[in-house]
Amino acid sequence: MSGKFLVSITNASNDGDKATVGFVVANAAVASGQETVVFLNVEGAYLAAKGYAEDINEEGFAPLKELMNQFVEAGGTLWVCSPCYKKRGLEEEDLIEGATIVGGAKLVEFLSQGAASITY
């Protein structure tokens, strides 16, 4: 086993439950010592914009913004799909702290190193 884990999050406010659970799983992975990457893509790319996640709070869970901050503070890596971010009219200066815009090659490289993956 590689000790690498990828959580692909394709949802944002369109399905706050999936976006939230994705970060719950990512936090569990990073807390268990896995090298963990969250890849924000499709609608999930919106989560990388400053202020966007502030109002997403699913019943029974910590607020999404809190889960995202915990993930980064715990050493998790937050990647954002470059074309997905641009397609949604988002600008690089709007990017939240701790997030990095990447292309598909970076994701393929990580997965080719044996990372397990799950999509929300």
C-alpha cells in the first residue's frame, strides 16, 4: 500500500452534503497518516474561491469551511482543477489560502504512485 489517498470533490453548494462528506473523509485520511490530496474539480472548483464555502453547513457536520481549514492545517494538500476553475470565471487572486491550481498531469502523476481514490 502506498500510503497515498486522493479525494476528488466534484460538488459544492449544488450538493453540500457530498462536498462536506468529502472533506470529512479527507480529514480522516490525513489524520491516519496518509499523504492526502483533495482535488476540487467540476462544481467543486468553486470551493477554492475565497468566501464561497462560508455558508455551506450540513446538519450533523461541522461547517464546510472549518473542515477545509482543518484539512490544510493537518498537512493535507488542496489541488484545484485549472480548466474547471477558469471555466467558472474564477480568478487566481480569488484562490483560498493553501490551494494550488494544477493541471491533469499532476493528478495523473499522484495516482500513478499508487494512490487510492474516492469521488464525492
